[in-house]
Amino acid sequence: MILVTGGAGYIGSHTVRELRSRGADVVVYDNLVTGHIEAVGDAPFVKGDIFDKDLLVKTFQDYNVDSVVHFAAYSLVGESMTNPAKYYRNNVAGTLSLLDAMLEAGVKYLVFSSSAATYGDTGDGLITEDSPQRPTSVYGQTKLMMEQLMSDYDKAYGMKYVALRYFNAAGAHISGEIGEDHHPESHLIPIILQAALGLRSHIGIFGDDYPTRDGTCIRDYIHITDLADAHIRALDYLKSGGKSTYYNLGNGNGFSVKEVIETARRVTGIDIPAKVEGRRAGDPATLVASSEKIKRELGWDPQFDTLEEIVASAWKWHSSHPHGFAK
Ligand code: UFG
């Protein structure tokens, strides 16, 4: 049995779907502060906080859990800069509580949702796992510290983990039944599509004076189902005796903010209004992944490898659920 913390959130719920569609037994553990119960579907669910070590240990025992996929975290870069304590407390101290509960219950395998934010500003080239990790945000710093905790628990107690460093998670399940629903929404693709639906007057482009081909920031967008698949491969790897490691997850292609808007205009057929605004603090100009390591070692092969497909899947969700999971 696999316990998924944060399994009611965006990336967690898509991974739960994928695990269950492949026959795995899953229990979702989420405090529903940012997650949505509707996203859990009919998977077994325990409402709980990662700080509640006793409830975690009990859940591990009740469900005979042998592995954990850990998504539960706060993830707004901007908020992490103005309220660092919230991020250190929840993400770092919360993970410590989870690791201690795993130790107590004898759960040995952990797949962890890390982030490109652990690298910070690295320049133009493809980012490999050996690129220096110098986070520019508190959020990125907490993810790096969480990786460090896991590494130390492996050395001390033999707990095995895989840290997956995602670039820009995007898109929605092909069914259109679950998708991205953050309050407030801060991510580019959902905001563009909300503008397409008339829920916002326009999409604001955060800066067009970056050193990139059209002056707007370049990111590597990776489909949520391809991310989910990587978690499943990482779990299988650990359970077959693999040693602790970390992988980047991206498509290896960068798209500028303007290119994403153009793609969304083509996909939706709507002339989405856009306006150039000032830069957003902490945005690196370019973040593009090399994912050669996970392709080579775990055979991961992203299926949604065009931005059109990724945006089209997001459009299917947003156009059928303009207000997200809210009725
Ligand atoms: N952007 C806009 N207008 C908007 C929203 C975003 O121009 O209204 C731009 C941003 O400035 C950025 C790009 O679109 O250049 C992508 O922004 P997102 O907020 O969608 O994603 P980020 O690249 O900031 O964030 C991603 C992950 C985070 C992670 C972060 C680390 O989604 O979880 O990378 O760098 F923390």
C-alpha cells in the first residue's frame, strides 16, 4: 500500500489516478488546506496533517503502508518570501515529522516532489542534476532542505528516497475530470485560460526585458501525467533495491511567456488579451531541464511532448470547470 501525502492537490491527485489505473493500492493523506476532496475520487482518504505523527503512524499501520509519495507542501514562491516561517515550518518541520513517523512504523521508501526552484538562476544552458543548487526563494530553499533531510535519514537509518525535481508542471488529466485549481491562482497557463474564458480581463506578461529571444521568461512545461508516471517508475526502482537518488523532470524544450500565450490562442481559437507588466520578483530568465538521467536510468519517456497537447489538456479541464472544483 502506498500513502500519498498531498494526494488531494494538483500533482498529487493526478499521481493517485495514475497509480490506481495501474492497479496499485493507494491511501490519500491530506489536510485539505489547499487540496480538494473532489480530486481524490473514490480512493481511500484520511484527513490529516503531516505534523500529526501519531495519526500518520496509525495510518501506516491501519493500511499496511510500505512506501510514501510526499507532495504535501506550500508552493507559492512569492508568499514564501513574505512569510518564510510558514514555509520552513510546514515544508521542513512537517517533513521531519513525516520521516519520524515512517521510521517508527518501519516504512522505508519515499518518493519526494522536489523542484527546479532548488537550482535558482543558473543561466541559459540545460540544467542537469549536477548544476549547482542555489535557490533564489525561500520555497526553493525549503525543498532543498527537505532533500537534505532525506539524505541524512538514508545515511542514519537506511531510508531510501528519490527526489524528483520538476520544472513547470502543467496540463490536466485527459479525462478532463481533474486539473489545476489553486486559490489564488498564480501559474501562467491557468491564468491565460481564465482570460480566454472571460474570467479575467487579460493576461499580464511579467516583464519583456529579459535576455531571451523575445524578452519574456522561458520555462520548460511538463505534463502532469508524465510527472505522475515518473513517480511510479521511481517507486518501482526503490522497491527493487535501487539506491537513493534524484532526477530532473522536464521536456528539455523552453517556451517563452509570449509563445505560451500564442499557443493558447491557437488551441482555444480565442484572441486572448495580453498586456506587458513589470517583472515579478525572483523570476529567473530561463529554466530548462535536461532529463537525460531519468530517461537513461528509469526509461522515463514523456508522452505529452508538445506544448499544444499540454495546453489543450488544460483547456479541456478549465473550459468544463471554469471555477475549478467549486460547484
Ligand atoms: N507569468 C506571467 N504572468 C502571470 C503568471 C506567470 O508572465 O500572470 C510568467 C512568470 O513570470 C514566469 C512564467 O510565466 O516567467 C511561469 O510562471 P509560473 O508562475 O506559471 O511558474 P514559475 O516558473 O514561477 O513556477 C514554477 C513552478 C513552481 C516553482 C517554480 C520555481 O510552478 O512551483 O517554478 O521556479 F516553485
